[in-house]
Amino acid sequence: MKNKTVEIEAQLEPATDTYFYNHPFDMTVLIGSGIENEWKVILANNKASHFFKEEEGVLASAFFGSIWKTIKKHLKALKVRPYTQAFLTIKTDDKDKLFELRLFRQETKEFEQTIFIELSAQDELMSEQKVRWLYEQKYMSVIDHNLDPIITVNRKNRITYANSAVHKSFGYRSKELTGRSIVDLIGDERVDDFRSFLSRAFSGESIEMEGITFFHKKGQYLSAYLKTIPVSIQGEIQEIHFILRDTSTHFKNNEKLLFLSYHDQLTGLWNRRALKEHFEGDAEYAYRSEEKISFIHLDLDRFKTINDSIGRTGADEILKMIAERIKVVCPKAGKLYRNGGDEFIILLRDHSIEKTEDLSKRILSDFTKPFYFDHQEYFISSSIGISVYPDDG
């Protein structure tokens, strides 16, 4: 083998000088493959022999150890070009070190194939990569562990990532959303608004959008809130992070609060606050259209006696029966309010005084029938008054 090495050294001049003697900081190795297609180490400089703890003449797999498979994979590139390079990590002293791998194809008479291998330590690059890796881990940790659903969208409006909170809120896992257009998940009623929203976001604005609907995996649209975080790389917006919140529960709670603020909690009828606001709007309409508004005021007679005899719970049940009975005879265009404990008001727009009187008589007639509670009959009388706006002020 030594004589063959001398012959190859002679053939490779001045290449040997270039790759072996003029690169003292690089590990340089020459490997060759014969007819049996088995790679052997022909030459290795001191730095390479010391690092891999092997000498010339051994099989390349023995010389390079665990990294030989990686090197061999890159050798395939030399079939179509004379040179290739890559980066690989080698574990030394229980630490990973980054090396730049350079491979050169070389023709010799002694071997079917001859390859120069250079390995250059990239300590600074490794440090930079570690720092970059740490930043990436921190960056992804903020997204992955965020309690808010976050969806990442590229400039083609395609989803590239979704954190685990998206699955909890909207039923989708990241792989189910990746590649889909985010526009397809938005309710049709605001698609155009959303496209404008996207355009502004990719121009670099951090903006918000409320009142949008987002398609849940189970098939229904949920009310949602969106906030954008543009991802800028070298001054150009490459992606957008969408913070997406399901506001359907909040919306339902708001609807419930709004309902309670304008309705009587016991009977479900409009309350005094609603009467005041409705009258302001109806009075303005009546003034413009020269119409009249009729009111029927109904007071329960001696209802306190009922309250004292059967208790608050029983009296409340009878009040609910009274409300239902009045609701049956109240016109669809009319509005029925509970104005206080035992007082009810009906507001009628564009209702003649004759029709209002007929309705009052029907209500009084219905009160001649008993109310049943706890297997007992209760007869309740009422007093009715009629007023007309603006005639009666």
C-alpha cells in the first residue's frame, strides 16, 4: 500500500500540495474505489488521522466511522458534477461540532474513482446556529404554548402552521389546516372585508377585526376576533400570525345581558327601560307620520292579598300566567311591558281609539276566568286605563 500511496502522490502533484500541505487547519483525506467498489483511505493528513484515530490504508467506513454514511450519500452528487459541499455535525467529547464538508472528484490510474475530502471546523458558525436555534425555540415556544389560537399564513394566503390552541377552540390540528386558504374558513358575509384586512396586514399593519365568523371543524361558524402580527424578514413581510379568539360565548353572554337589561326577568316581557326607549322612537315616528300612539294601562286589584296568602313564589307563578294571558290577546304589532310589580302596559302604534277600547274589553273579559295554582282557583280583577299620544300629553 505504501508504494501505491507514493505513486498516487506523484500523480496528484501539485494537487497534493494544495489540499494536504497548504491547508493545515483542515482535515484532508483522499479515498479511492476499485473494481470491487469498496472505498479505501489512500492519504490522510496528520490532522485527519489524529481526529479520527485511524491511519491510511483502512476502509473508509472504518476511518470515518458513524459519519461515513453521510459522506457516502454526498458522493452521489459527484456523478453529475466534479465538486459538492455540505455541512455535517460530528460528536466529539460529547459535544456536537459543525464541519463544512467539501468533496472533489479526481482521476487517477490506480483507482476507478478517487475523491478528495476536506473537513473544516465551523465553530463560529456552530455558535451562530446554536444562538439561532435558541431564538427559534423561544419564538416557537411563544406560539406553541400561547393560550390563544394562532394561525400562520403566507403571502399566498395559505396556512403554514397552527398551534395546539387552534385544535381546542376550532377542532383543527395543524396538519389539517396546512396548505388550506384561510379565506375558505371565513363566513361569506364578510369575505370581502377579510380580503382587505389581509391586504393591510401584508402591508405591515398590526390590525384587529371583530364580528367575523370562522368555520369550526364540526360544521358551524363561530363568531371570532382576529389580530395580526406581521412577520418581517429583511424588511419584507413574509408571513402573518393571526391571533384568533372564539367570541361566540362572549357574544352569547352579551346577548343575554342585553336581553336581561330590556326584559323583565320573571315574565320575559319588555321592562320599564325598554318602554322608555321604545316610546322615544315611536313618538318621533308618530310625529313625522302624523300618527297616534295608544297605551293601555292595566293594574291588578288587591294583588298584595294574593301575595300574602300564597307567598312570593306562588304570586310570581300567577304573574307569569297573567302575562301569558295578556300576551295571547295582544296584537302582533303591539308591545307588552311589565312596568312594575302588578302593572302592565300595552303600546299600540296607529291603533284607533275604537280598536283600543275593544282590546281593553277583551282583556277584562279574560280576567273573569280563574287562574289555577297548586290545585286552587284564584279570581283576579284588574283596572284598565287608556291614553293616547300626543292627545293626552
